[in-house]
Amino acid sequence: MTRSADDYEGARLMAQQCTYYVYIMASKSRVLYIGVTGFLMQRVLQHRAGEGGEFTRRYRIHRLVYSQSFHNVGDAIARETELKKWRREKKIALIEERNPTWEDLAEGWGGPAVMRVVRKADSFQLPE
């Protein structure tokens, strides 16, 4: 089977419509880690499970304190590179601009899902 130019263009457009994230995670003692991913929830859960890498495992970096989304992976990578070059004080100012109390923005992620079924009285009819 041969692919047409339209097939390749469609695949290219789909790839561009993805969302990419630059994120900053922190330990309780505020050791920082900056990363980039296309699947933020999955990546945060990997860090929490100790699967993020040696640095995040060693310093117990489990709290998401900042994230920024991009539609272009190149832009996300460029932003990650930019942030990694910043001095610590500037990174802290960026975090505190959006998250002044350093709350875990991913609190509750990966926990059990709670489903609620609500039945409205008028939505159920008995067959005649």
C-alpha cells in the first residue's frame, strides 16, 4: 500500500495538534526538576513511582508546582532549555507567580476514580 501526500500531511497535522508540556517538579525541601513531556499526568505519576530518573528518585521530587502547555514540540523544548539556564531565583519567581504557596498541582492524580450515578425521576419510564 502506498501513501499519498494527503496521508502524510494529515499525520503531520495530527502531530502538530498534540499538546506538550514544560513542567517543574519540586521536593518538599524545594529541590527543582524541569522537564518536557507530551503526557503530563503519566510523567508526573512516573516521577512519583520512582521511575522518573535517578535525580528525581534521589531527591524525592514528587510535587508538580508549575506547568506550561505548547502546541509545538519545538517550542516546548526551547522553553525547557531556556528555563534550565535560568538562575534558581528566577525559577522560584516563575513558580510563585502562578503558585505562590507551592501547592501540588497534581494532587489526587492517580488516585481511585469516583463515579457517581445520578438518576433523575423523570428520566426513567416503565414500559407499557
